[in-house]
Amino acid sequence: MLTLLNLLSSIALLIWGTHIVRTGILRVYGSHLRKVLSHNVSKRPMAFVAGIAVTALVQSSNATALLVTSFVSQGLMALTPALAIMLGADVGTALMARVLTFDLSWLSPLLIFLGVIFFLSRKQTRAGQLGRVAIGLGLMLLALELIVAAATPITQEQGIRVLFASLTGDLLLDALVGALFALISYSSLAAVLLTATLTGAGLISLPVAIGLVIGANIGSGILAFLTSSLQTQAGRRVALGSLLYKLIGLLLVIPLLNPLVSWLDSLQWRPAELVIAFHLLYNSLRCLLMLPSTGLMARFCNWLLADRPEQGGVARPRHLDPTALATPSLALANAVRETLRIGDLIETMLGHLLEVLRGNQPTQSRELRELDNDVDSLYSAVKLYLAQVPREVLSEQESRRWAEIIELAVNLEQAGDIIERMLGKLQDQKTAQRHSFSDSGLEELTELHTRLMANLRLGLSVFLSGDAESARQLLREKRRFRIQERRLAHSHVGRLHHQVVQSIETSSLHLELIGDMKRLNSLVCSSAYVVLESRETGALKVEEVGGE
């Protein structure tokens, strides 16, 4: 019982160490990794090398799979390079298995000791986060040693010996057992090291060890696919493609098993070394052979896991990946993308409003109300998502960005409500009473609407880029809008003075719509103040001269 408990606790320590390494690296290099993996992997060889490098850095192909599926879910990376990265991750795992066969017993305590010193002394700095990474790496190395040490006594039990004796080289059965090893240990790396230990102890033959190694690879693919269940459909395609590649590798080895075993036996190496060498050779050849087919596999996975249509008529968030919440930089990037999506919906609502203003189309009215429901749904999702981001680990800049996202999301939600109320006013006064605007009045409202749309696009751009010059331009446009709004109100009063019948009939509605557009413009221009205030340059004060 104690031996089993030791094994389970070692596996838990490995999982925790992997989590610490992944979160630590993402907190320090998250934005850089995102840029590298999303912009510099358009060519398959570069994506393949990136997969090897990232897996060597985070010490786990499962951690690499979490990163890649997260990026694909957010739309930061296409499926084809993502599959190439996953093939590279398999090679990276095999390389790490070879490295870990060296005597590294001294490295684990050293990493933990130095990591604790740096983390506790400089917790909120980059050095502190690198200390966190060192702690995680040390725990992972320690956990791998403990897993092998805890599993060795279990393999000495008579029942377990009988179980291993029943493995006579049936590749499919051995692969199944190897997959179970990987699932139980939560690591193909641990399963391969355990297989090498068992082979070195003479408990299993080389053909059985080959099957266990191939099965461990498949088990890691199953782990990644199960982990991706929290991701979007796009993220699941990455894990599915990686798993299919591993299964194809199994099918390719079946006819080559006997010649392969004979060749390995002729090398006269120690059994444990043969297992590690086969793992590296198998993953390298398999991945290089399948690298040219990533485009075809991407199309196949897109066909198998097609995007599901949104149900219930309400939009659902696309970018709010829950697995990124532990990494503030990624979580905030997700929230930014979803907030910009709300901005796109507001732009569409304004377009429909103009159509209703011009032609009173019932279809546009219905679509506009549905869009407002989508805005409310996405606003609630963004708000709840940001509420789950751990505020205590945010840097000063990240805290400011967190507040910016919340502020813009609130403003956009209020803008959606204003647009819906404007629709109600149009239907109540314009449709029910069969009144229509004068040609001059409609032209003026259209002109103001066009300026409002342009300011909305500029405001979203300022929010995304944080560019100070664009922010100043947005404030200038806000001032021009205010001047234009006053001019149009005076023009309308002039038409009333000249007794224009249509202007008299729609006067109240006309002035209310102008006032609503003024409020909308204030909401969409708010991002300029945030950018200029954060820079402490005095630019905000200068721009506000001349007035609201």
C-alpha cells in the first residue's frame, strides 16, 4: 500500500512540477513565445524545430500541447504549423529521455535550492519567475526518479512478473499496456524511462519494450486529447492530429518489428540503452516522414471536427480559453480579442440601425435585437473571465490593461443598449405614426452616423495598439463630432422655423437620436483617455482644451 502511495504521490509531483514550469515560463516569456509560435512558424521546418525547442524548455510534450492548442483556439496560429510543432514536440520528448538517462541526481536539488532562493527574494521580478521555473524543473527531475524508484518494487511482485511474462511481443497488446503506463504516470517520458528500467532488469524482452515505447507515445497523445476537451473545436483538432500521427506510426512499425529487433540486437548495447535509442530513432524518423503531410492532416481534422454552429441564437465566446487563466499575459490577450469581437458586433448593430433609419426594414430590426443579445452574452463572458484572473500576480502594466478591458467592455455593452433603445424610438414614433424624416434631416443623421462609425473603428484601434498619436487623433475627432452635433441641432431648429412639416412631425425623435449618437460617441472615444493618462505626458490636458 505504501509503495502504491509513493507512486501516486510521485506522479502528482510530476504533474505539479510541469504546471509550475509552464506557468513560470509563460509569465516571463509568454508574449514572446506567443509571437514566435504564431508569427515565425509559417514554414514547416521552422515549426518543427520550434516544437523541439519549446518541449526541451518546458520538459514536457503535454505542456507543449497545452500551449499550442491554446494558441490555435485563440486564432493565433493555423492548424498546419501547429501539427508540425507537435511532431517536433515528440522528437523533443525523445531527446529529453536520452538526456535524463545520464546521472543527473545532483541537478534536481541544485535547481530546487537556487529556485527557492530567487523566488522568495524576488517574487514579482523576472528573476523570481525564473526561480519558479527552476523549482518546477527540479521537481520534475525528482518526480521522474521517484516514479522509477517507486515502480521498481511493484515490478518485483509475483503477480506483476506474471503480467509481464504474458507480454510475448504482440505489438498491439504491448502498445495498449504502454499507453496505460503513460496515462497512469501522466507522462510518456516517465513511461519510457520505466520501460528502459524494466528492460535493463530483464523483466521484459526488447520486442515488448518496443511495443511499450510506441504505446507510451500513443498514451501521451490520448492525454493531450483529453486535456484539450476544455479547448475550442480548433484546439481539439491539434490534439486529434497529433494522436492520429502516433497511431499511424504504430501501423507503420507492425511489418518492420522483427527486422528492427534483429538490427537492434546486433548493436551489442545494454538493453536499457537500446530502448532509449529506439525511442529517439522511432520518433525522429516518424516525425520527419510525416512532416510533409501536415497540410493534408489539417484538412482531415477540420473535416472530422467541423465547427459546430452556435445554438440558442446567442453568440458564445471564442477566445476565452480557461486553461490560460493561470497565465495573465495570455488571459488578458484572450479578453482583448473577445472585447474586440464585441466591438465588431456594435459596428454591425450601427449598420443595421442606419438601414432601419433609412427604410424601416423589419428584418433589420429583428437582427439588431439579436445582436444586442449577443453583445450582452459576450460582455458577461468577458466580465466573468477577467474575474477569474488572479489579480495578485498581475504586474502594474497588466493591472492597468485589465482595467482597460473591463472599461471598454462596459462601454460597449452600454452602447448596445443605447442602439437598441434608438431602434425602439424609431419603431414607436416613426413606424407607428407613419412619420418620416425630411430629406435634409435624414442626410444629416446619416452624416453623423458615418462619423460615429469612423470613431468606433478608430477607438477599437486605439484600444488594441495603445498608440498615443492615434489617441490624440481620436480626441480631435470627438471634438469635431461635438461641433457637428451642435451644428445639426441648430440646422434642425432652422427647419422648424421655416415650418417644414416633416421636420415638425419628427422633431422630438430627430433631436433624441442626435443626443443618443453623442452619448455613443463619448463611449467609443473613451479608450483615448486611458492611453493618454497612462503615458503621463500632459497630452490629455492639451487635447481637452477646446472642450467636450
